[in-house]
Amino acid sequence: MPATTITDSVEIEAPDGGAALDLEHRLRYVAPAAAVRGPCWFVELSGPVDFEALEVVVRAWLRDIGEPSTIVRIDGSERRLTSHHATHGDFIG
């Protein structure tokens, strides 16, 4: 993603209501967030969002709840975010 700030909508899928509320709480320092129940649970952020900060929080949340990944929708396009962030050490045998 070229820009670190997204000014429109961001939605992050959650496996259940408890996880959504936990993520909503963690994201309060990144942007205004609300846990929402639609076809599935998700957390919706409004206002300018620093994507790098969002990524750090969501990856830590995924690790803590034991989920391998989630779907993040940014301005309508989907992106899968995993709990693991590849580093140079991952490529060294």
C-alpha cells in the first residue's frame, strides 16, 4: 500500500463479538472505532487512519486471539492481513 494514511472507510473482520470489542478497544489510539454486527462481526474505523499503526495493532490482536489472519477492507477493496509479518530472518535457512 503506497500511502500510510487512508481517509475513508476501514473495516476489519472479527471472529466474534468479544474479539471485535477487544479490537475496538485496542484501536482507540489509532482512530475512532466501533464494533459492528452485520453479516459478520467487524470493527469500523472513521477519520484519517495511519495504516502502519493499524497493521501493528491488528497483527498483535490476531496473535493474542490465536487467529492466523483477517480481512481488512480499505475503501471497499479487500486485503488479507496475517498475524505474522515476514522479516529477513524468515528467508534465512
